[in-house]
Amino acid sequence: MKIESSDLPDLGDEKGIFAFAMTFNGYEAFGSFDAAAKSAVQQRRESLDDVRNELFMAARASRHGDSDAYLAKYEELLPHLTRFLSK
């Protein structure tokens, strides 16, 4: 899925951020749960897929842990998302 800067939700949009995070499937993109988790922990941020995977994994963890930690992760990753989308 190609994304544009206009697809990025506002920082306060909890549902929009979660929905955006779920538009990327790190398990498929990286081949397995383990590979996606390892990549997210490494925080490589060398590609748009790296950054989207990190957000995806944070959103999945937040869902399972019943937390909103994915919101802080989105705020942290937003400059990286913007950087890749402006290329």
C-alpha cells in the first residue's frame, strides 16, 4: 500500500493512529512474528517498512497489553515517517 503524507493521522487521533498502524502487516513484510519483532526492537529505521513495522508491533503490543503506548511510539516515529514520505 502506497501512503502519502496526508494519510498520516493527527497526533491526538487514537483510533486513526491504531487504524494506520494496522494498514501494515509486519508479520507478512518480514516473514514471521519473530523477524518482525526483532526488527522492531532493533529500531533500524532505514526504510519506510522498518518504521511502519515498528509502529505495527507497538500497536499490536498495546492491544494485547491493553495500553496506549503505541501513541507515544507514533509521536516518536512521525518525523521518520514524514522523512520517508517526502522522498
